Amino acid sequence: MPTTKQATPKLTILIPTLNEEKRIGKTLETLAEYLKHEKLAAHVTVVDANSSDNTEAVAKAAAKGLEHYSFLQTGPKVGKGKQVRDGMLASETDYVMFMDADLATPLKYLKDVYDIIEKGDKVGICVRNLTESHTGIRKFISTFGNWLTQTLIVPGIKDTQCGFKVFERETARAVFGRQRIVGWGFDMEVLAIARKMGYSIDLIDVPDWHDVVEGSKISGHGAMKVALQTFLDLLKIKWGLMTGRYKKVNFTYAPYKKS
């Protein structure tokens, strides 16, 4: 496996942020400690959507423990999907992944990501047990929503929404270059595109994923709003697959200014 002494890591880890000053510091410190302890090399990029708080300053201070770090500003808030797409297309390492700032997926699953890299596979995603990972209305929404998703666009993938996915660089450019949706449904879209293009998708089971309620942007009434938007996105993806919408690349690699 790679070590932190490598000049050029094989992996970029993207962390999308929007007003995350309260937890991005702890997240980066925890990630830095884990990478050092496990002797894993990675370039960590915080992909920010013009946060109005001190996310950038807090991240910079906390990133001192990281050997390879950058802060990528992607412009005004549009949707998490745009941040991830911009980060994916701007990355220059052999593999690139994204993970959520709340560390809901334990960092130990980075070892599975490195296993995928060593094997040379193209796409890997973490999948949760949706009957146990959520409770209440979110449990119903996620379970029913995934049933629809499997039925319509990605059969066999029991969870499309876990924020812990890795792509080989050229695969990422091919897939995210065709991505249209920038809201919560982008996860479904990129996996549907990957399947459509014939890429196999490695599944990493995450039975110990934990729902981080504090600071969540999809709790309470927000969960219903997200569910409705995701359903509409699902219909758009299905229509796009049927009409050949994803045949051409719409976005290409661009070296965004990093700090």
C-alpha cells in the first residue's frame, strides 16, 4: 500500500463543505491521524461552495497534519453534486473519491478503497443497511426510495446514497463529465451512468454507518423535501437513460484554482 512518504499519492479524497466551520476542523484532524497511523497516502481537498462562515480558515488550520492538502472553491451554492463533479474533474491523482464531512462512514473503510486501487478496479461504493441505518420517516424514505431506484435504474445496488465513493481518474472524467444533476440525486445519476457505460461497481458493506443528526441538512421537514426532489431526479435519470441523454460528455477536466 502507498505510504505518506510518497511524493504523489494515488488517491484524492474530496470533502464537500457548506458552512462546516463547526466540524471540518475535527474531521480533518481525525483524517490526518488515521492516514498517518495506517501509513496511507492521500491528497485531501476540501471542496467548498462559498461558505459564509469560517470554514476555509478552520480547515486550513486543521490541515497542518496533512502532507497533501488543498482548498477548492467552486462558486456559489448550487448543490453537492456540482461540488463533487468539480472536484472529480479537477483531480489529478490516479483515483479520486468523496466522503462526507460528518464522518458518518467510519474511516476504516478507506482500506477497502485502497484495496480497490491495488486491484485496479474502476468504481467502488459503500453501501449501508437501510433497514438499520435510519429511523422514523428517514427509514421509510430511504427504504422505499432505494426500492424505486433499484427497480428503475440500478438493480442490485441496495444503497446509492452513501457519501463514500471512489472512481479511477479516467472513469471519473467519463462519468462525471456526463452528470447533469447537481442536487441530492447526483449519486443515483453517476452510478446509473457508470452502469450504462459498462463499468463494474464494487460494493463495500458498511454495517456500522451511523446517522449524524447534529448539523444535518436533511432532518425533519427537510427530509421530505429532499425525498421529493430525489424522486423527481430519479424520473429524470430514467428518462435520460431511455433517450440517450448520457451519450455525450457535457463537462470536461478543468484545473480549478486551489489554495
